[in-house]
Amino acid sequence: MPDPLIFEILDLKKKHDATILAHYYQDGEIQELADFTGDSLKLARAATTVTSSTIVFCGVHFMAETAKILNPKKRVLLPDLEAGCSLADACPADKLARYQEMLRINGRTFQTVTYINSTAATKALSDWIVTSGNAEEVIARVPKDVEILFVPDRHLGAYLEEVTGRKMILWDGACMVHEIFSLKDLLAQKKKLPAAKTVAHPECPANILAHADYIGGTEAMIKYVGSFAEPTDFLVATEANMLWQLQSKHPRHRYHPVPGITCACNTCPHMARNTLEKLRDCLRDGKPEINWQPEFDRAKEVIERSLLEPVRKPVAGD
Ligand code: 13P
Ligand code: SF4
């Protein structure tokens, strides 16, 4: 029997002319009733195509903020304003500004490449914004004769250094979820299921990535598992709600979450703040709302250039 709350949410959505966007790390029941699900890049782009007057963003604060920045005239709601992100917290704008100033004083010529998991104020200090889905393409747009300051994820940054061959100055931030996968448990799972393929998000540390058959963001993971025609076992090293999405898109496979050091199922406490009840309340009350802030103007330029402009292919000599 479907939860009556679901009907209430669908009625309120219609009544208030709202579109629901949900990240793949939301509970399956929220993903199921969303109009769009996606990774950070797909959702940011989807937000620009929404025709309703209200967007309800089921994800974390920086995602809803990005949707608002790309759609200044729309009302953007986030079911729980406290849904933050350990990566965004790791790189406050004032600290970044001081570090950039120190590099300039030391005569370094650099561009700041910032992971989308950051505040608008931090984005406003950046030259480029990347997501797990477009980082390599965007880094190819950074002139070869300047250094790259990559913030805030040191694991994603180290992975990108490896795949792009660009040396980077790495900020010391990490995702609290991806940082704690248990290598011991992963190796035990691999021993138990030797034919299984391991997929890992590039926010994982190098010791986990070293044992992955495939490294990619959440959207790329869906594509990868979809390329296997035969039923296959996958060990999944990313936030555990991703398994719901993989299961619903490609049900022929078997998915096994890689455990965290302290938990069998590694979930994001920030994403988990959004619940069906809070989604209902925010649609009903029209709050919490993301309001325009002065730093959004500068952040908008950087986000649009990085995420929405067609990518120029690098040419010889770049
Ligand atoms: P993607 O879904 O863009 O890969 O991002 C992962 C993530 O950690 C979002 O907070
Ligand atoms: Fe931030 Fe990690 Fe949670 Fe994503 S999973 S919102 S990166 S803390």
C-alpha cells in the first residue's frame, strides 16, 4: 500500500507548481517520486530546464544553492536547510581567499578549480567549477602554463592529477562518507565474490581506488554497470542509497555495498536529513527557501562558464 504521504506530496506539488529534483544519494522513496534524479552535473543542468515556478531540491545545501544561482527568478526550496556537506565545510571562502593571496605574494601563477561541493562564496573565488562528471573536460580548459589550485577534495584532486597528468596544489578536504570505506572489508568481499566488479567514486581515497575495476561519479557508474549484459555482482564504494538507483535502472545485476569502517552501509548523514515528511512540509509551507546572496552574482558567471557552456576541445599547444 503506497504511503498516504506520497499522495499528499504529489497533490501539493501540483497545487504549488513545483518540480522535485533528487540526488542519487536520497532515500529510494524520495528518488521514486522525483521528477528528475541525477548526479550533481545532471541536476544542475536539469534545473535550467524546469518550467514550474518552484524547484524543490532533495539533496544538500550546495546543490540547492547552485539551482538557485542558475535560476534567479525561481523559488528554490530545500527540505532541510541544515543538509550540508563535509567538503563544503572544509573550504570556507575567507580561508581560501587568504591562501590564494599567499600564493600570489609568492609569485605563483595559478587558477582555482573548485569541486561543486562547495559554498557559493567559495565558488565566487574560483576560476572553474567541476563535478565528478565533467572534471577532466574542464581541467583541459585550464592553460598549461598556469598551476592548478584544486579545492576542496584532496582525494578527487589526487585522482584527477593522475588521470589528467596535471600537477595540482591540493586543498586538505575530504568527504566524510567516501573517506571511511573499509579496505579490509572490501578485500574480504572480493575474496568471497572473485568475479565481482568493484566500482568506486573518485571521492574515495587512493587505497580504495587502487582496487576498483571502474572509477567514476554516480552517473558514470550507472552507465558502466549498464554495459554488462549478463547478470554480474558489483561491489559499490559510494553512498549506499546509490544502490537503489542502480537496482532500479539495471535490476539484472546484484549490488553489494562496500562497508564503512564503522558501519555495514555507508550513508551520508546530510543527505539523510531530507525525509518525506520534510518534503511535504516544505511544499506546504513554501520554506525553507534559498534566498539570493550578494556572492551569487560572481558564482553564477563561473558556474555557467564551467557547467553550461559547450566544451571547447583542447588544441595542440594548449
Ligand atoms: P556526483 O553524484 O556528482 O558523483 O556527486 C557525489 C557526491 O558526493 C555528491 O555529494
Ligand atoms: Fe558531501 Fe560526502 Fe555527503 Fe556528498 S556524500 S554531500 S560529498 S558529505
